[in-house]
Amino acid sequence: MVLANADLYWSARNLADELQEAMRTRAVIEQAKGIILAERGGDADAAFEALVALSQRRHVKLHDVAQKLVDGAARRPTRRAPEA
């Protein structure tokens, strides 16, 4: 009984860790999609497809491609909106 409970605990703990990581990586992917949309226009699906294509071409995880894009955008100077 104790071993079964320990196994259930560790399974739940691993699932919680995986879900937390998925939420963290999803936020970066969404930010990268927003950057692509701002630069190229289009829709969210096309932005995601562009990220996936880049990930596959470079043989790099999707999250890593998204993180590089977000990091690069953070270093670029921001454009001011035109004043009305």
C-alpha cells in the first residue's frame, strides 16, 4: 500500500512539473507569435507555422526558437507609435 501511494505521488508530481513547464514554454511561444504578427502581419496560425518551420529547418526545439526570437526582440529598440 505504501509503495502504491508513493508511486501515485511521484506520478502526480511529475505530471504537475510537466504541466508547469508546458505553461512556461507556451507563454514564450505566444510572445514569439505576437512578434511575428507585428512584423509580418497575417494570423496566429500562420505565425505558429512559421515558428514550426524554423524549428524544423534548424533542428531546434520550438521553445528554443521562440525564446531566441523573444530575446532578440527585447534587445531591439522599440518603435514609437506616430503621434496623432
